Amino acid sequence: MKNKNNKNFKAGIIIGPSGIGQAHIREFIKYGISNIGLLGRKFKKNRVSNLSFKVKEGISFFNLREKKLIKKLKPTVISICSSIEKHHIHINEFSKYCKNLIIEKPLIWIKNKKTNNYNYAKKLLKNEKTKLFLNLPMISLAKQLTHKEKIQKIKKIEFVYFTKGKNIFDNIAIDLLPHAISFVLTFQKKTLKSFKILKVFKSRSLWSCKVMINNLYCYFIFKEDKKRTSSDLSFKINDNYYRRKQIFKDGEYVNSLIKNKKIIIKIKNPMSEYLRFMLSNFKNKKQIKKNNHIALNIIQITESLLKFKH
């Protein structure tokens, strides 16, 4: 069923349609966007035929060879799923074609010692002509769990995420901290007020930290290994242990949580749910502001952690 809020969303563009970009394509289609442009770093003839899911009738794809062709499509939303180091360039560039932008995490990350990423991002978000959402599916996961579980006062959170990523050392943190931080802040129902670093550990494939976020003890453990066959997400809230179970079906993941190794909690796909939430809320200034605050908090915490001296 088409979303009643999508009547003005006739066309959308995916910048970086491979990998995570495929989830954006899938949700654009579900949302009722019938004209979808795909633009990658390199032009690929078989880009559409290689999609990981079946495409229903009535969807027109435009496999774009160059950026200037975007203007002809007149997109009402653009998803930026390009490599992290290109985000700030692409936000500035593609906001000229469309005011509604969805950005894959993190919002920006400029690997230049002279650049303060927090200040750069803060300035970027002050542009009132552009409505920008950062994709943070762990917000959806935390909210779903809150609705299904009677969670007592939270004293500690452990968040463990092992992925098929290819990042090493600090790049692991840049990639995965947005998940953990947005998860924690959603449970707290507030933005960052206080932050203290207790410990940071890093190796080629493993990165971890112990921190206090708004006086809540948090332990984050991340690992990336491109040889893995699947990702593994688990977390502990106080004394309760949860592990995500995923089954790939019809081009997307069916999700559930296993609590304390025995109780099954059914949840909707957090990625799908949050992408749909963003598409539905470009006219909601309050939701955009909340999202942007968390995006800045993520960069602020990440910069502090990467500068931390043992």
C-alpha cells in the first residue's frame, strides 16, 4: 500500500546504489517512488539487473552516467550512500538538485587534522534550505524494544557489533560508533549532556571503548572482518542479554531478538522502518532537529574518542 505522505515524491536518486544503497532503493519503491535514478562511482550497464530483490511493475530506473543528468529527473529526495570521505562533498553538491537528503552514517568525516568535523557538520546543518536526515536504524531498534519490554532504570549498556566490513583501526569506530551512540541516546530520550572516556582499545580488526554517556556506563565492542559470512549484533541492558537474529528473505532481512538465549521478541526490520520514517518526516521540523542533534553528538563523541590518549 502506498504511503499517504508520498504524493509529492515522484522521483528519487541513490548516490552509491551498491551495498547499503540497495536498501534505500527497496524502501523508495515501497514508499511509492516510481522514478529512481542510480548514480555510482563508475557506470555499470547491469546495475539494475543486479539488484538483490525483485522489482514490481511500474517502476522506472534511470542508470545515470553523469551527475548533470540528475537535473532532468527533478528528484524530490536524494540518498547519499557513497563512501564516508565523500559525504561532505556530496551533501554540498547534490543539495543543489534537491532539498531533501538522506545520508548514510556518519554524517561526514574529513580525515584532515586541520578540520574539526563537529564544527564543519554544525555549519553544514545550519543551511535552512536543505532538509537532511542521517540514517540511524538503531533508533528504530531501541524504540521497538522499549515498546515491547518493560525496561527498568538503565544502569549500563553493552553494545557488541561484529560486521563484514573492511575497515581497520580507528576507521572501525568511525563506521560503527553511530549505531551504538544513537542506540544509547534513544533509550535516554535526550541528547548529549555529559561524556567521559574511561578506556579505549584498538587493534587492526577490533575497536572498543568504555565511556559514560549522560552518566550511563557504556561498553562498546566492534570488530570488522570482510571474511565473515554475516554480521552479529548483540547488546546487554542491565542484566538482560539480547542477540539479533536475521533471515534474508525476498531481498530483505526478517529480524527478531533472542532475549537471554530463550525468549524470542519479534521486531520489524530497523533499517526499513527508519528509512520509511525519514521519507515520511521531511515536513516535520521537530523530527529533523532531533535527528540532526544526534548526528552532531555522534561526531562530537567520535572525535573525542579518536583523540583520547591512553
